[in-house]
Amino acid sequence: MNDTLHILIVGNDPGLAAEFHAALVGVPGWVTVTHTASNWQEALETAVNRRPQLICVQMDRDTRELRSFAREIHSAVPHTAVAAIYRPDQWATNELESGVVIDLLRSQIQDFLRRPLASTELRQLFDRVFLVRTVPVSSLGKVVSFISNKGGVGKSTLSVNAACALAQRHPGQVLLVDASLQLGICALMLNITPPNTLVDAVRQKERLDETLIRRLAGPHSSGLHLLAAPPDAVTASEVDDASVARVLNLARRCYQYVIVDTFPMLDATVISILDLSDLGYIVLQGTAPSLVGAMRFLPVLDGIGFPRERERIVLNRNYKSFPGNLTQLDIEDRLGRPIDYTFPYAKQLLMAGNTGEPYILRGNRWFGFGRAMAGMVNEIESGSAIRAEVAEPEGPDVPDVPPDVPLVRKATA
């Protein structure tokens, strides 16, 4: 790196700056200038005046002031990265790796350093920060999650097919993360046996970077890469919200699109995924139990602060029509929200799931399911929502909608 890297070291420990400088000696290839501040006000003034690329802050057990400081820095100097420096012996086992990390990430803390400071970790931090600083934010990959509070609605089917459709347009630039930790079936639906899973990424957290993420992800013939779910529930217990957040943050730096299939429950891990998601597709069926569940689920998403502009409602007709079947208008009326995408029933889709060959790779892409999926993928690429208004047949004697019947009658921005 030819440019000078300005670093602000914040803390009241008199030995912190000396420890930092000693670690810098073992980091070749970087021209650095350091500044120091002993309190929050001095640090904020120095940051505004000096405009450092990196601020490294001493972290205490009470993180409230640190979170407030990070938010002020993000507002005053938004292109400056903030890293927290901590001592592992300050924390109980797994305490730091749980809610503390998530809270700090939400408060604009981008990274962490352990004391005593080591040259290797400092170099790795510089590499991560330098990569982020040299890539425009708009160029970082999009994180797209498929969520539901009920199993069996076809969430995994949609996430796998969306990832495959994107990968055909962007080979090698799509990562599918199976975060349905205890019931993940993405590998089965792709008919591959991945050599690694999400657990392997978590176990490598000390040296996990963009290169390792790509090595751990298994390739598929469609062009996508898969980071599969853990093999069993016992192993899945090693994966927590903090580790998933770290994996996704790294993945979006080396993939254009990160598609996440989630577990059908709003736990800490799913909330962490939503925090990082540019779009969240909320999948439901047109049945009364699924509709009632969605009516309860949507207010909860509002309660945790997931913005409505990032939400999309997806009606998945993954079952045959039957007498008394709820229409789209019925569902929209009860939800008080429009349906953004409707996917019709397709027998071939079920067959594709059984054979491990995603429907979108062989099915009709111009009508029915394929046409709805094309609209969804277009939105993921462009970031612009297109709502499909669908005219649905009514009455018990109407035959099932075949996959080659046009789905979209009119689209409005």
C-alpha cells in the first residue's frame, strides 16, 4: 500500500499505544501514522480534525459509551472504520461471542482486536479494513434472506431456485448459505455432498477471511457456491448469531449476491441475518394456518426494526387447488399488505425437488413459476421492486394452474 494509513488509538490505558506500536513493527508493507486520545471527547475531536481511516478503541465491560461513540463517529466521519480492542479475560466464557458482539456490530463497530496485540492479527485487520475502504459500499454484495415462521411453505425451494437463477447470470458470484441450522436441505435439493458446512467456517473464525470463505463453499454446476447447513442438531449448536453475522459480512465482500435460507423461527440468529439483509422475502402459503402465522409474524418484524421497504411478501402455491382455497385478494385483505410475488403450483417443481435438480435450471422460464422467479431475480439484481398483480381463478371446479400459464398480467413499479 502506497498511501499513508492514519490510525487513532483511543483508551486510558497508558500501555495501549506502546503495545500497538510494537505490533506495528511486525506488519510490513504499510506506512502508518498513529494518533492517540484518552477520552471520548478528545477522540471525537481528533477524528473530525485528522480524518483517520481506522480508529481502534479500548473496550470495557460496560459498552454503552463505546456504542454511543461509534455511532457519533459514523455520523461525523462515515468512511472511518472502528475496531474494538478487548482482553479475553474480561469476559466469561462465550459472553463476548454472544450478544455483546451483535450489539457492537449494530452500533457501527466493524471489527475486533484481542490483547495482547499481535502483529498477525493487526495485519489481518488492516487487510480487511483496506479491502472495505477500497471497494465502494455500493459494490459490496447484497444479502438476501428467505424467512418464514412456519415450515413446509417452500422457503428452501424458493431460495435454492433464486440462487441458481442468479448464478446462471453471475457464475461464481453467488453464495447460498443454508442457515436453517437444524433442518437444512439445500445440499439435498442441489444433489451435492459438500465437503464443508457452516460449522467449518465457525470453527475457523480465528483465521476466517474472504479467501477461506470461498474455499469452504462447495461449487454447484449452476455456477453457485453453497455453504451448507450443519450435518446434525448437535453440531449446529456451535453456530450462533455472532458467527453467522461474521460469515455474512465476509461473504458479501467476495460475492455479488449472498442468498440465505433461514430456519422457520425468529431467534437471535435469524434476527442477526435480517440485520444484514438488503431484502427479506417473507414466504407464506394460501392456507389459513399459514396466513394466521403471517399475520402474527409481520408485526414482530416491525417490532425488531426490520424496515418495511426491505420486506417482500411471497405467496407460494406449492399445493394443488382445493374447494375453499383462499384467493390472493382474500390474503391481501387479511394481511393488510399487498402480495409482491405469487408462485403457482407446478407438479414438475415437486419432481425437481425429489431428483435434486432445481426446477429453474430445466423448467419453463417464461411462464408460471419461471416467470415469477425471473421477476424476483430481476429485483435482487436491480434493487427495484416490481409488484406482480395476478388474476387468480376462483371456484372449486377450476382445474389446477399449470406451470405454462402466464402468471404476470400487469406489473407496476
